[in-house]
Amino acid sequence: MNAHAFWIAGLAALSSALPAHAQPFAGADLALGQRLITQHRCAECHAQKVGGNGDAIYRRGKVTNPEQLRTMVEMCSTQLNLQLFPEEIEAVAAVLNRDHYRFK
């Protein structure tokens, strides 16, 4: 095996050995996240803020990584006194990532 192939094989092995938490939102409950988004009427609030159907709130650039996305969900929870638990914040962020951001 040449050095380049050895290096690529090593990277592949390393990436598969990373713990699940290294993947953003791994193990998050997507059904819970979707249910919370519907229950708390997030789209309606976002539409009031940015117009249209509210999707413009998810523009890239404002949120540039998974941690910022979690922080934004937590900020909404705090501002609206939703009292979401950490696993609920993670679930909502996972749905937003799946549907809008697609962070790897």
C-alpha cells in the first residue's frame, strides 16, 4: 500500500471510530422534535418575524454550525418560556438540521 492509500485508509478508520456525539444530533429523537415544532407553533412565530412561511429565518450565515443551531433553539425556548429539556432542544435542532441546515 502506498503512502497516500495508507493515509486515506487511516482517515476512514478514524472517522468510523469517532463516538456518536461527534456527528451532529446523532441519536436525537426526530419525531419528538417535529412534534415540539408543531406544538409550539414555531413556523407561525417565524412567519411573524420574517414574513412568508417563516423559512427565511433559517438562512445560512446566521447559524453556521451545529452548536449555534442548538443555541438558537435554546434561545427561543428561553425567550418564549417553553422550558424545553436538553434532549428536546437537541430533537428540535436535529429536525431543523435535517430540513434546513444539513450540517455534517
